[in-house]
Amino acid sequence: MNETECKKLLKKYSNSDEDFARVLAHVEAVKNLALENCIRLLSMGTEVDMDLVTQGALLHDIGYFDVNHDNKPKITHGIIGGEILRKEKLPAVALIAERHIGAGLSKEEIEKRNLPLPKKDFIPVTTEEKIVADADNFIDGTKRISKEEVYDKFKKNVSKEVADKVLKLHDELHNLYN
């Protein structure tokens, strides 16, 4: 699926032109950062599926439209996106959508924080999943933010433990670049 087809799919599930424009601007920014990181990894000899990263970056927030429309908890957008993407016969992209929240969510975290999610692990496993999750963490709306801003945002909005985990994922990928 090329970029144009991804954007058409995103539009198909949007509720309004305004919501579509907002989500599209965000996912484009995530895609741009994710592809920069892919290029770094490829230059270091790490195999990366750039097409999958592009699709995952553009479609990782497809579940937001349903969340906004039905007033569901924001954290459920990854699971909803996974369901949509499986229905659209994009199982690898569905995993990216489900696993992109922060640095992923473990079954234990879901239970401990009593999150409205299935009680199972949603941790990024593949390099492509990690690249999209990391890029999403470093984009606030459409603006790139610093490592310190990412840490502060997760510490303030979730917990120090989650902020540490987000930076650990970032450092894991960054170490592959060097």
C-alpha cells in the first residue's frame, strides 16, 4: 500500500475534514521522523522495511476517529486501529497501531493501571514497530520535541516509570544508529 492509498484509508475512517486534517498533519510528521530514523538504520546495515514503517506511521492513529466520535478513552485508539487495520487486511500495520502507545503496554501495566484494554502485552517487537512508536513519542501534534520534553511529558501525564521506559526504547534505537 503506497502513501496515497494510506491517506485514502485514513480519510475513509475520519469523521470530519477537520479531524482528518489534524490527524493527517500529525501522522505525516511522525512518518517524516520515522523515515529519517530508517535511513540512519539502513546506513548502519540494519534491515528495515521502509514501506511498512511508512504505512505504520501514516496509519498508527487511524483508531482516533472512532475514539473521538464515540467518546471512548483515548488510550483505546491503538486497539481500535488494530481492529480496523486487520479488517482492511493489513495485519503487520495493525500490530504497529496496537503497540505504538508510549513504549508499549505490558499486561502487568494494563492490570496495574486498570486500563480499558485487553489484558495482554502490547509491546513493540519488530524494529519497524519500535521506530514508529519512538517517532510518535517525539512528535507533539506536528512539532518535534526534545528528549527532555518527551521525558517530562510522560512523567507528568503518566509516570516516571513510563517516562523511563519511553527513553529506554529511544536509546535502544539510537544505539543502533551509532
